[in-house]
Amino acid sequence: KSKLSKELIGKIILVALHVVGVIGLSLPEYQELFLMLTPAHLLTTMVLMLLYHKGWNDAFPIFAAAAFWIGFGSEIIGIHTGYLYGDYVYGPTLG
């Protein structure tokens, strides 16, 4: 008898979310809906990755916080100055 491991279930969910997203964004009649779901998809993906992360130690939260703030800071610089990524703006759903 074969059982699906917790890790395999997480991988299946993650792949399914991305496949459904790609299909939804490629269909013009559903594109607006899937753009609105983008923030929820990003949060769900982050939660799944944190739930399945195996390398938890004292340094991991510091690394995760540093990665977040470096990424967020570069986005702020990029949006307000045009440096790093060129000129761009975010729409209402990060699109």
C-alpha cells in the first residue's frame, strides 16, 4: 500500500496552484480574477514553503528577515528612483 508523504502532498499543492494560475492568467475572460488572486497566491506559497522548510535553526529567522528587507528595500528603491530595475509601477494586484 502506498501513502502520499506530507512532502509530496505539499509539492503537489504547490505545482497545482502554479498550473491553475498559469491557465487562469492565459484565459482573457479569467485574467482579471486571477490577477486579483495574486497576493493570496503569494502568501499561500510562502506559508507552504515555511511549513515544509527543514533547515530551521537560530539563524534562519535572521536570514529570512534580512532577505525580506533587502528584497523589499530594492523594490522601494526601484519604484521611487527607477534604479535597479528601470522605470515601472505596480498595479492594484502587483501585476
